[in-house]
Amino acid sequence: MLLAIDIGNSHTVIGLFKDDLLIGQWRLQSDRNRTDDELAISCHGFLSLGGVNTDTISGIIVASVVPRLATAWLSCCRKYLSANLKRPLVTVSAETIKDLLQVKTECPEAVGADRLVNAIAGWHKYHGNLVIIDFGTAITFDCVSAQGAFLGGAILPGIAIALEALSARTAQLPTIDIGVGPEKVIGINTVQAMKSGILHGYGSLVDGMIHKISLEMGCAKKELIVIATGGMAHLIAPYSQSIGKLEPMLTLEGLYLIHSRQTAP
């Protein structure tokens, strides 16, 4: 079985694949102070809850945007989870994925591993002009050509950051739950107005960005496949006219694909 570890700024997502099927996934906070031993306890706990013996893990792949945590996770995997690996542990970088994706940015090695993984997964799934929007701590718009080239994109503050800033930097705006949307665009009270601003606002932001990106990529909007992923993608998708695909497992699927290609005979 393959253990796929996606280390993000806010959360780390662990996926377990048997053959090509995702049979389990777990999420924990990305605490930069955790040691390799502490991470091993968490990982063993998750696997135990899923009825999985660590001896059955035959492959591991790690993608990280948090260098300090990447070091701890790699040490954890080597010390506690690598007894039966059939191939060396794989880490994602611009160098390790160069045969799977052309990266046409000024500095390929500076592109976040999660963005590269999403681009690979999206293109191999849809084979067209893509924009992949990852709604994480930051929101990233990643553009991939129909020929499979990563062109670059845009980065902006995520929804959680916006909500925290609203409540922390203003005297009269409360903390709100956006799990239930606003009744209409024009809010008739503070909470409804904030919900509208976040959900309709970010949805409209997506539509505006997609319009401009389609012009720069030189393709009609109807020819552009817009994929949403990340923890908050499902909240914004209903408020955008541009999002055509909702792929919550895109990063884990990309990690599986990269590992299978990297370790092929």
C-alpha cells in the first residue's frame, strides 16, 4: 500500500492507497513544533483506526510547503514506516516531477509542491487547458496548457485568513460560520452581510479571475476547464459560474500518480 502525505501550512493530509484506490484519508494540524516521534504516534493511530498494519506499507510519497515539518515527517517515515518499502521514499520537487510536467515559470524550484502535484493530477485527468483553484490557507490559481505545461498563476489570501482578519481587525464584526450561506446578496443584518461578502465575493472573484486568465491563455472560457480543490472549495463552488469540476482529492490523486510513475520499472 502507498502512504501519501501532503503537508500544507494549516493541515497535513494523509492518504492511504491500495492499488489505485484511496481507502483512507486523515487530516491533522500542521504543527511546526511536532517531532518525528510525535508524528509517528499520530500516523500509527490513524492507521490503527483504519485497521491497517504499518508492515503493509510498501511505498511513501511526501509533498510539503513547510520545510521544517517536511524534515520531521521524512525522519518519521524513515524511522517508523520504511521497513517494507519496495522503492525509496519519494519527495516532490520541480526536479523529481520534470518528466511529468513542464514548468515554465522563471524559477521552477520556487513553485509550491502542492501546486505541481495538482497540475499533474489535473492535466492527466482532463488533458486540456486548465485552471486549478486550490482553496487552502492561501488560494492559488494554477494555469496548465493543453500541452501539459505549467504556466504559472496567482496567489491570494484564503477564506480563513479573510474571516480572521475581519473579526480581529474590526470592533463590531463577529466570528461567523459560512457553512450555511446567505439568504441573498444584500444582507439585512451583519452576519448575512459578512456571509454574502465572503461567499458571493469570493465566487465573483473567481469568475473575474477566470475571465482574465482565459484572455491571457488565448482560449475561450468554454474551452477552459476550471477545477476547484482544497478544504473550502465546496463552499465557494456554488457561488461561482466558472467552476466546472470539484475535485476534493486532487492532491492525493496526484501524489499517487507521481509515485506510480517515479517507481515504474
